Amino acid sequence: MPVHTSSTFAPAAVLCGVAGWVPPRVVTNDELAARLDTDDTWIRTRTGIRRRHIAGPGQATSDLAVEAGQLALRNAGFDAVGTDPVDAVIVTTTTPDRPCPATAPAVAARLGLRQAAAFDVGAVCTGFVYGLATAAGLIASGVAARVLLIGADTYSSIVDPLDRANAIIFGDGAGAVVLRAGDSDEPGAVGHFDLGSDGTHEDLIMVAAGGSRRRSEGGQLARAERHFAMRGNEVYRHAVTRMAASARATLSGAGRKIDDVDHFVPHQANLRILHSVADDLGLPRERCVANVDAVGNTGAASIPLALADAAARRVIRPGDRLLLTAFGGGLTWGSCLLTWPELPPPTRPYDPIVPYDTGVDAPS
Ligand code: UT7
């Protein structure tokens, strides 16, 4: 579904702050291989992942979200303590602190935001792009002049640590952006959107139990029902075709070509997926921002974390034209355009991997 947020809508949402944060504990492929039937070579060549950060005991999604949110507000030049620099806080996550209430109000309170509207958006790994569209809508309608959008996920809370197919992929993390009301033609303006879903494939990515469909009465749920399940191979194929189609729909809706894109910033699902999408779009792979090697798939956090890391490394510079594309459970997908604004470079969210070489296989 194309969603038009061009000059017919005013004001536009303009990005004015960014940050990423990951918990300090690093889990390497070798550490996983010590307890699972897997090895570093398989993980690296099939996914491009070398390590991931995992939340410590008692560390919840809101804890990660607060860290990223605070850094993003600081990057935007706002001191959250004792003031209300934003009118709304959106947390997009698949791993809320608990089923009820939403995670965003607690995050807002801990950031010292006493008056802001606060709610969660759920679109699994597409959450950040859906959240951007939601924030743009709040700003365009005049409901909010400034919005803090945080993508945060603690997949370690839903992935079975004994499931080798998923434990190797996912990491925990948070990324955040601050958006303000501005003009659609100024740097930072969040541009044309494409959002979509196909719920006929809801079974491809799922936590089967714990909601109203399959209730956890008496704590009798089977282990598999309580944990995250993904039919990886089928998801892989959908991810490549849906992300490429969404990226194309966004470009054509905005009257742009792939050559107009300086950096493609996709959801960090798997390096082979990212390269396949880039190849399909005719985009040189070096213009595809990838940090999946260092953090794994961090769900709703992955795009803002990739943005924060690339901006900190000066890979993304003011004036660069970005295409953001995500895909996730639901199925859901979405894309949007963004010209990078003048910002103080954010702090690097994590230590780099040196040398930068994923060793990933060519896509099949
Ligand atoms: O973020 C939301 C969207 N998510 C994604 O986009 C993820 C999409 N899927 C993927 O990234 C890939 O499908 C995976 C990384 C999950 C799996 O890679 P694959 O190349 O599709 O592997 P596969 O599922 O086809 O499995 C190939 C083989 C199987 O063995 P057999 O049946 O051929 O003997 C698996 O049992 O690899 C085996 N395998 C493993 N071997 C070693 C699966 N996981 C592992 C593992 N280590 N961790």
C-alpha cells in the first residue's frame, strides 16, 4: 500500500537525533558452538553474523530502550531531565516488558517525560519503518511537534537457547530517532513510504502461545509453543522478494531511481538476504549498510542501530540519500526515503570488528 507523505502533507517529520545501544555482553559464534550443534563457519557463511550482544539477567526491553532514547535525545540537543522535549514516545518491539501495559509509558517516565503520549507499535522486524510512518502521521496531523521513536528488542527472552536455527541469528539491542515538525524538502525529512502486509503467512514467524489464541493456563504450554519459531528457508525467500518490491515501490512512488540512492539501509536479517536484495535492485553491494556481523538480527532495533553505527563511522554523511527497507513477521514490510541531515555524529553503539570481513558466501 503506497502511503503518500510528500508535499501534500505539512508539516513533515524531520529526523534530528539518532542513537543506538546494545547490552555489553557479547556472545561469539564459538561460544554458541560450545553448547549447540553448530560452528562458526556455518554461521558466518550462511548469515554473515560473527557475534551478537545479549541482555544480562533481569535486563528488559525497556532498559535497552531507555538507554537508546536518552542518547538520541542528547544527540538531538535535548536534555530530557526535568523537561518534556517530545510530545510522544513510540516504542516498537516484539518483546515488550510484559503483555500489559505497553512498554512506552514506562520508558517515557524513566526518561523524565511526564506529559508525553506513549504507546507501542508492533510489526515485528518491520516495526521501525511502521513506527516512522506513525510518527510522521502524528506530526503531519499536528498532534505532536516532536516524537521520540525507539526500536528495541530482547529476542533472547523469546528464542529458545537450545534452538540452533534461531539462537545464532538474533541479538538484543535498541536504536532511537528524534523527529520534529519541519518541511518536506529539508534534509532529514522522512520521505515517501511504502507499507504492506500479508497475514496469510502469519505462521512463518510466530510465538504460538501466551496470547489470547493459545492461552498459558496452568503453565502447561509445550516448550516449542512458548518460544519464537521461524520457517527460515521460506522466510528467506519472502524477505528477498518483498524487500526488493517494497524498495522499488517507494522509489517509483517518489519518482526516484536506484542510482539516486547513496545508501540502502535494510533490516539486518541475514547478510545474504541484504546482498540478494541489493543485487536484485541493481545497487552495488558497497552501498548497502550492513552491521549484522557485529549485532545479529536485532528485530525492530536493527535499522536505527545500523543508522547510528553508520553515522558514527561517518559512512553516512549529511546530504546522503537513504532508502530504508524492512521485512518481518506478519508478514509485514515497509520502506521509506530519507536525506541524512546535519547532526553531531552519535557515539558508536559498540566496538567495531576488525578487520571488517564477513566471509559470507555468494548468495545462492
Ligand atoms: O528478521 C525477520 C526475517 N528473518 C529472516 O529474514 C531470516 C530468514 N532466514 C534465514 O536467514 C536463513 O533461512 C537461516 C539462517 C535461518 C537458515 O539458513 P539456510 O541457509 O536457509 O538453512 P536451512 O534452514 O535451509 O538449513 C540447511 C541445513 C539444514 O540441515 P539439512 O536438513 O540440510 O541436513 C539445517 O538443519 O543447515 C542446518 N542448520 C544448521 N547447521 C549448523 C540449521 N541451522 C544450523 C546451524 N548450524 N545453526
